[in-house]
Amino acid sequence: MAADRTYVQTNREALDRLRALVERASDEDLARPMEDGWTVAGVLGHMAFWDLRIVTGLERWGPDGSGPFPTYYDDAVDWINDAAKPIISALEPRAAARVAIEAAETADGAVANMSDELLEKNAATGGYINPDRADHRLEHLDEIEALLS
């Protein structure tokens, strides 16, 4: 049975929305503060980080899932976000926006190319690799667009 790949179109639509937001956002928009000490650019950098985590995990796991399974030592991810925030926040706002798009493009390509076997293996291990990148992306795009509107 072929794996459900509806996430590919959903990811594409979220990436298009991300591109549109970055194209219309001014540098001042990108520097606007958000909750918990983030800025719009910082949240875009955060999105890039999590997309690139998917890419790195898939590269290490391998196309057939024979490599080491990409996992956390701790399921709580707040510490990862908190640890990355100073680095992400140091990016120039426009660079963070550019990296968010590049990371989304790379992540979308990586998950779109997962074989049916790897998707099944991923599901069997609890879905550690979330191929639906739009899920996380849209959460933050909704926050950013609400702030900027």
C-alpha cells in the first residue's frame, strides 16, 4: 500500500505562504518583538532550525532507515529552543528570513523524497520525523501574520 503523501502539497502551500510573508515584510517587521523574547526574525530562524533538524535526521537515518534513528534524549524541546534562541537571535533579520525559506525548501524536498518503506518505518517508530512540515510552519506563520496585521 502506498504511503499517504498529502503532506507534500500541504508543505508546498505553507512554503508559499512563508515566501509571501518574507517578501512583504519590511526589515522593521522582521525586527518586531513577539512573545517570550523572540522577534519575527527569531521565530523565522526557529522555524529554520526545526526544518533543518528534520533534514539532518533524515540524512543520518538514511534513505532506507538503516542508519541511527534520530531521537532526543529528552522529549521536552523547550530546552532546545531556549539554547538555540541566542544564536538564532544574533542573525540579521533579513538573513533569518532567507534561511527560513531555504530550510523549508530543503526540508520539504527531504520529506517528499522519503520512500514508502521509510515512511512506514517512521510511523512504526512513533513518527519522530514529522513529514508534515506545514504543521509547525503554519503555527508560527499564524502568530507572525496576526502580529503584523
